[in-house]
Amino acid sequence: MQNNHKHKIIIAITGASGAIYAKVVLQKLQQLHEQIETVGIVMSDNAKDVWKFELGNSDYENLTFT
């Protein structure tokens, strides 16, 4: 019996250090798009600042999630 249930996932990204972990999780979720119905992201302004500082880019703006 095959499970065709797609998951809905919400990711919250705070301003704590570790933007690389958020980036890796989001990349992995993009790879699993067939098993996931929806991915929602809640990202604080501090998280965006930390991402830019730690990763040197604002790639979070290019994510295909809501």
C-alpha cells in the first residue's frame, strides 16, 4: 500500500547563528518537492541579516516556498 499523503511543513528561521543549517534544510526540502505539498517559511528580519552576514548573500529571496 503506497502512502500518497503529501506533507505540509512550516520552517521558522530566527536571528540566531547558523544560517547554513537553514540553507541546507531548505535545499533538501526543495529536493523532496514530490513528497511535500507546501513549505511555508517564517523568517525574522534578524534571520535575514544573519544569513547575509554568515553566507554573504540573500539567496533566501530566491526560494520557491511561501
